[in-house]
Amino acid sequence: MSSKRSKPTSEWISSGSDIQKIRNQWIETSNSSLPMLVIGERGVGKSFWIQKSLEQKNILPNTIIRLDFSYPMPFAESLEKIKSSKQIVTLFIDHITKAKPEEVLLLHQWWKSEKYEEKSKVNLYWEIHSEEVEILNQKNVYADFYDQLKSFRFELPNLKKRISELPLFVSQFLEEANTDLGKKITGIEEEFFVFFKNKTFTRNLSELRDMIFALVGFSSSKQLHWKQIPSHFFENQLSDLEVKPGISLETYEKEIIKANLIYTKGNREKAAKLLGISERNLYRKLHEYHLEDLS
């Protein structure tokens, strides 16, 4: 979950086996002076995990030196402040692939000397966005710096890999939406979970949270009802399909059928008309592709 909201999330969901392993390793790292690199797609909770580690160490926000290279900043001045400090310094690096090569080289040189200090005076946090990974794995100054630290990385899974935790996320975001929007919605129909399970969330948890907030905002009842949802909520499903070589026609057919069923809110008659096939043929394909739960 992301911490880039005005109000932090109240509960840390990590019930899946893989994410629990990551959290256990995170606890050990947060209880040490080791650096922490957090890697992941948009909206998987990179900032949230870093924020939780800062809280674990009782590090106050106003004591952090931030090197966010997506904005203009006095880099040389910040680096000198780190070098000259007699106290423990907390450094937060972000968007490093937007830094100038000479800036990364200076960071690299500083870290090479810092890491051999008997007692390091630096808490280093580095948020890495998934689109940066390709650059960090090439032969360049960015990769040279990354190589010094990549053993301390945490790779957060996207929402597709955390489907077992989906009900927990929905429940928490529903609670947050009720609090923030002054609503008292107590439940959500099962059809939503089928939709959430099959939808491609490009912004992962952030997008799921935004969608639930919108659903709560639109609703005037005590429960979120599937049939009340406007169709534009589902219009991006087909745009998520990408034509790639090596993928079978059956795979595309399944995804197209799935997208149209979601778009028509499970109405087989409407979906069949959109697909240009008979309802009987669609029914057969639902069984063939195990999509019965969508209709």
C-alpha cells in the first residue's frame, strides 16, 4: 500500500506466504543499519514499506535527506551535508535514473568509502521503480552504483500475485473510504471480487483503493451493488490486451470474452452480441475456458 496519501493506512496486510517472507526479512533489515532498496511497479507499496521502516527506527520525516532526482535540487550541497555530518544521517534516494551521470558517480564514490566504515553513520533507503530496472542492469554508472547495493533489495509483488489477499485489501479500503467520505457501507456484492480478480490494475493497490473510494462515493445504500455500477468502470479491460508474438489465438479469445463479460456485467446475451456470436456458442466457450463465474 502506498504512503503517498494524506492519511496513512492503518493496517499492514501481509498474509500471503511470499509477502510474509519479504516482511520477515524487512524486519531484520529495519532492526539493523543495513541499506534498504525497495523495487516494484506503480502502486505496490514501495513508499509504504520504506515509511514503515523509518517508523520502526523512530526516524522523523524532517531529519531525512531526500535525493529525488525527478526534481531540481542542490545535489552537491546535500552530498556534502551527508559527508560532513557527525550524527547518523538518513538518506532517501528516488528516481536515480533521472540523475546526471556525474552525480551518480559521486554517489558511488562516496558509498564505496562509506560501506567500509566500521560503524556506518548512514541509514540508506532507495526506492526503485520497475521501469528503472532495465537501465540499472545495463553497463553504465547507474548499474555500477546499483551493483554495490542490490544484495539488499526487496522486490514487492504486484496485485496479480497477491490475489489471496484481495478480500483483506477491499475490506480495509472500504473502511478507509467510509471514514474519509462519511459513509456507512457494510458490504460488497460477490461479483465485485470476480471483477477485481480478473481486472488488470496498472497502478495495483493504489488503483484498487481509488476505485473503491469512487464506488463508495457513488453509492447511497448500505451495500455496494454490482448492477448499479456505471459501464465506464469497465471500459479499459479491452485496452489492456496487447498483441504479442508467441501467444496463442485461444489465449486472446479467452481474454476478449472475459473483457466483454465484465463490461456487460455478466450479461451473456449482451456479451454475445458484442462478440458477434450466438449465446449458445458463448455458453460453450465459457465452459471451455472456465469462465462460468463471470456470467
